[in-house]
Amino acid sequence: MDKYIVNPWEVKGDIDYSKLIKEFGTEAINESLLKRIQKHTKELHPFLRRKIFFSHRDLNWLLDEYEKGNKFFLYTGRAPSGPIHIGHLIPWMFTKWLQDKFGAELWFQFPDEEKFLFKENLTLEDTKRFTYDNMLDVIALGFKVNKTKFLVDTVHAGVMYKEAVRVAKKITFSTVKASFGFDNQNNIGSIFYTAMQAVPAFLPSVLKKKNIPCLIPLGVDQDPHFRLTRDVIHKLGYYKPAIIHCRFLPGLGGMEKGKMSASDASTVIYTTDDEKTVRNKIMKYAFSGGQATIEEHRKKGGNPDIDVSYQWLTFFEENDKRLEEIYHSYKSGKLLTGELKQILVDKLNKFLKEHQKKREKAKKEIDKFMFKV
Amino acid sequence: MDKYIVNPWEVKGDIDYSKLIKEFGTEAINESLLKRIQKHTKELHPFLRRKIFFSHRDLNWLLDEYEKGNKFFLYTGRAPSGPIHIGHLIPWMFTKWLQDKFGAELWFQFPDEEKFLFKENLTLEDTKRFTYDNMLDVIALGFKVNKTKFLVDTVHAGVMYKEAVRVAKKITFSTVKASFGFDNQNNIGSIFYTAMQAVPAFLPSVLKKKNIPCLIPLGVDQDPHFRLTRDVIHKLGYYKPAIIHCRFLPGLGGMEKGKMSASDASTVIYTTDDEKTVRNKIMKYAFSGGQATIEEHRKKGGNPDIDVSYQWLTFFEENDKRLEEIYHSYKSGKLLTGELKQILVDKLNKFLKEHQKKREKAKKEIDKFMFKV
């Protein structure tokens, strides 16, 4: 019935995010919550102003605790299965902002077994390689080394597995079946996996022997894991983690294709793409909201709401005024599709040039970010 | 239909071991195999002579490899959920003999999450306590410290989990459902668990980066785990482990009650029971094959085949001739039940006195036995 699918293993179609809030049972981020956040952060991140982070669980409770002096830590992650594209960066850029604004410790999980368990042809050697590669992109975003801990499931299972079995004892196969659409042909590692993903949400509390609030910024497709495990974590005696959900950066092919997917190179800008590749991909593939001819465009104007280049600028152009100018200029027909694409190309290439420099430097930093037991 | 149940989580009834060989698809240990073993060990352990170890998988292959100079390692274990009783010791006593005779390294697993996952009321704090306690009994049996490595699942998950997910990827829920009688109400940790039990059978091969044959001595109730994972281990590129299965020491209450169960203190002799307790339990509870009165016993004789005290002596009296004398003496009515029980009491108390001394000493040895990554 739905024209879209959103779960941890599949995102497809033109997603109705307000409907998703109802389906998932989360809360919309409203103006009063934004004001409450702003009280602490002074400015609001564009992702908040623009409702790219659009939904949450228990964020008001988290701020209650914060205001009582009970600081939270951040938890997010990446299941390595390929190179990083700019869509992956969205929740992490926001997480970095949260780390800075709230002085929060970040636990970043690399569940290097997840995609191995869910993808037939992926080996643990592949995911190990991608873990290293993906870490470079995370570090390049500027997380504070003394406040950031990388957890790699197969490396840190020595501390994680024990906590995962506590979670696992309280979840039946029936429950994961219903939550994830599993069946009897699922392998027993994939069935267990959600317990491993729950662990970083309370591991700092275990290690520090006190209950610490947790905030998880993530793509909304990952919410089902925590819908399942938040109650379990609570039963184990820890706070339910608060969650803040973001929308997906659409693929180059357009909004109705769901999120950017690393498995289709032509719809994706990788963080390691060079200037020419970025330009070529956008010029060639970015779905346009413009008219068929220049004359028609000048007359009727373009449609920024379905134009991928414009949509991407809502993620990457931080200046609200500038973004608004572009919107109206395109809509009125003054700005042509090629010109709009060029704005995006310049924006992305500037960002990626910096990112790639930091990414190179990150090669020497990985060990400092790894959690030491 | 069957009057007995044998699986990793339940052993009940009067077990027909020859039927079990057919059901489980294992092979009986026959005279030619015994001779082949004896070629290497000079003498045969009473557990082999008496068919207490009665069944195997691939033992001839293991000896082929051994004869080619390809030495095997041993793997056995204990899922801690309570104190050790003398029934638990049977496979380990035999494992110790194999270690001595074949100069084999032993990997001893303490899967401290297993019983936690399968028993509602058991906590990980309980299983941790029992792990320590149970290790004392294992060490007391005299395993060589430089050839024995203890693996504790929650402690060694740092090396084990990665290998377990390789196993888990190749096992579906359908398969564990069929093998273990699981249903949708099983928790996801219990579903995953068999993958962790598979790991020590090839972990030494992983760590030493060469394929090393493995022999697993165990109670036949544990066979279903390996029936499931032997093929998987092979698919991962390692030898299928060979297995040698033993019968159960019956509980004091009699043969038809299945194996000795730690959950019923009156049917069990713990390794820490003092002399008086051992005497009292055996005199009071050991099921007797004798007659109702002394007169009748003298006339008709006793039945050693159903007499628990005699059956226990087949496990603990090493001298064949002495055992045969007792058999005939009891059968003829010459030996009374009380006298037979006294023979067993003396035998066990002598054994336990030594064991308890070694158990005390073992408290200082645990760390030396722990596998260091």
C-alpha cells in the first residue's frame, strides 16, 4: 500500500516523513523544542532550522536532565559495507555540532559484522577494509579526539558481548520477526545483531558505573532497532536513550528513489570523488526541476521542490538568505538548471577539497580514536 | 514415543544408548577402534574398556591424521550454572587422560552466557561466580597448565565473537529450530548461542594460522550442537572436529531418571561434599538392586545392573578384576546392599579427599590457565 519502505535494511520510494512519525510512534520536532535547544546552543544548526532533523524520542526528557546538570553522551555509528558518500555524512555532521555545543562525549560504533551477516557476498575481510576507510571520513569531520571513542564490534566484543547477551535475553524471535520482517531463513547472527547495536547506548553507564543519559542522532531507518531495545535497556536499569532522527539526502536520480545508495555509483557522490567527477555526475545525473528549454524555463520557472540540486543545497548551503535567493531565483526562471547545478558543484567541491585534506591527515589518527578497554 | 529425551538442555528417562547412536547418526566405538587407540596409548582407560565412552564421529580420521604426524588438540567445556557434581567430572577425567596420552593441548570453554540465556532466574553475576568455582574442579583434575587454555565467552568474546559470526552466517533459524526444538519464543541470544559453542573447535587453527585437527570429548547430550556446526566449520575451511561421546553417570535415584542433575541435591554428590554427607546421601538415596530383606537377598541375590552404587563403581573403580568380584558377589547375594554402598562410599571419599585438596591449591592457579590473547 505504501509507496515507500523504511527499515534498517531497505529504504525505497518517496518517503512521507510526517506519516513516518505516526507509523514509528516518534514525535515531530516542533518550534518550542527548537527554542529549548537554542537556549543552550545559542544558534540552531541549519539541519534543525530546516527540519532535516525532523523527529525525536524523549528529547525533552534529555534536556530536563541536562538542565539538572546530568550531561548526556552521544552515540551514533556506521555499518561498514562500502565507501562513504555525502549522504552518510548528514547525521555525523550534526553529531559533531552537538558534541561541540553540549561538550558531549561521543561513542561511535562500527558494527563490522552487521552487513557481513545481511549481505551474502560480503566477507569480514571486506568489512574490515571498509571500517578503516570509513573511519577516515568520520575523523575528517572534526570530532574531538579526547571526547570520541570508536567501538568496532569484532574488536570490542570483549566488552560488548556480555552486555549484548543481557539485551538478547529479553528479546524473543517473535519480536524481531515483527519489527524487522525476519523469517525462519534469517541466519542466527542477523537475528542476534540488534542486541549488539543496543550496547553502546548504555555501555558508558556500565563502564563508569553510573547511569548517564544518551542521545542517538541517526537516519530514521535505524529507528526500529531502538524501538525494540529502548525498553530492554530500561529494564536493565539504564535510561532509555533519547533519539533524534534525520531525513535522507536524496540520490542524484531524484526524491522518489529513497535515500542515496552506495550500490548505484551514478546516483552517489563519494567523499573521495575528485572535482571533475563531482561536476560530471551532477551535470549528468542530478534530477532537474527545470523546463525542457531555456525559453520555457525563463517563462514558467523551475520547481526547486523536486530539483535534486536545490534539495542538496538545503543540506549543504548553510546561509539561509542565500538559499532563499536561490529558491526564488530558480522558481522565477531567472536561474537556469545549469547555473543551479554549478552552484552546487562549487559548494560540494569546496567542501570535499577540505574534507579530503582532513581525510588524509586522519590516517595517522585512527589509533587515538579507538576505545581502549 | 521415546521414553527418554537427550538434548543440550534436557536429559530424561532411561536412555537407550544404542538407539541414540542411530538417532544421532554417530558411530559405535568397536573393538577394532579400541585396538587402534591402544596402539598409541598402551593401556585403555576404563571408560573405554567399559564403553562409558561409547560413540564417536570421525575418530578413525583423527587417528589417520595423528599417525601422519598431524597432532590434534582437545576441546571440551562446562556451562557454569551451579556447583560441580561427580557426574560432570566423567568427560573431563577422560579428557585429562587423552591429554597425557597424546600430549594434546586442551581448550576448555566456560560459556558463561549459555545457562544465563536459557534459565530465567540465573544472572550473569551468578554464572561468573560459578565459573570461578567450576574452574577449581577442572584444575583439580590435573590438566597440564602449559597445555591447557581456559576460554570464558564473556571474557574472550574479543577473539571469539568474530569467529562466531562466521559460523552464524551459515545457520538459519529453521535449522536451529529443527535441531534444538526452539520456537519463536526463544530469546535471540539463545538462538545465536550454538555459534559461540562452535568456535573453540577451530579457534586454535585461526590463531595459529594452520588447520589443526580437533577432538571433542563430551556428554552425548551436547552432540546436537556439533551435528549442526561440524559442516559449517568445514565450510569455513577447517577440519570437521572429531567427537567422542560418553554416557551419563546416573543420579542416585536410579537409571531411569536420566543424568545426575545438580538441581536436585538429594540425587547428587558434589565435589565439595564432606565424608559424612557422601555417606549419608549414598546410604539414604542410592537406588538399590538388592532384595527387601537380608534373608531374601542371600537367597535371590542382588541386581547390579540396576543398582546405582554398583553402576557408579563402574565409573570409579578402575580395577576390572575388583569390579567383577563385586558384581558376582552382589549378584550371588554374598555382598549385601549396605556393604556394596560402603565400598562406594570409601571409594568416593578417598577420591574426593584428594580432589578437595587439589581444589584448594587450584585457587592460586586460575590465572595461569586463562587464555591470554
